[in-house]
Amino acid sequence: MTDFTITLNETELQALNFAGIDNAEEHAQNFVTNKARKAIDQIVSIYTTNALDAPHAIPGTRAEIVTDAFVKGYVKTVAAQNAEILAGKE
């Protein structure tokens, strides 16, 4: 598990409170967790399509699917995608 620390100054905290965010830590946690959930759903969908076309077995858990999707090259990080694009331009 990875932990993140976010530091806000008083002005930033007041601005968030103005925007209706009373608990910035909880809001940040919910945002990141929801973003990850959506990405996992997308990866599972991509993996399932590829597995059905391949065909090969689909792992039993979402965590195993995400891991295997990276191993099989069905998905790549944005950093890896950008590196490939830049390498192709050289």
C-alpha cells in the first residue's frame, strides 16, 4: 500500500472550505480512490476483450487482471506510452 501526504497552506484550505470541501483529506482520498476504481474497471474491460480474442483464461480477481494486463502489454502507463511516442519521433 502506498501513502501520500498533501500539504495545504491556510489560504488553500480556506479556498477549499469556500468551495464546499470541509474535509480536504477525505475529499482527496475519495477522489483518488474513485479515479483508481474507474481505471481498474477500464483495464478489466480491455483485458477481458483481449482474453476473449486471444483466447486465454481470465484471472479470478481484479488485482490479478490488472497485474497481468501490464505483463501481457494490453495496457501501459501514460509515461510508457509517452516514451514510445517520443522514441518514434526520433
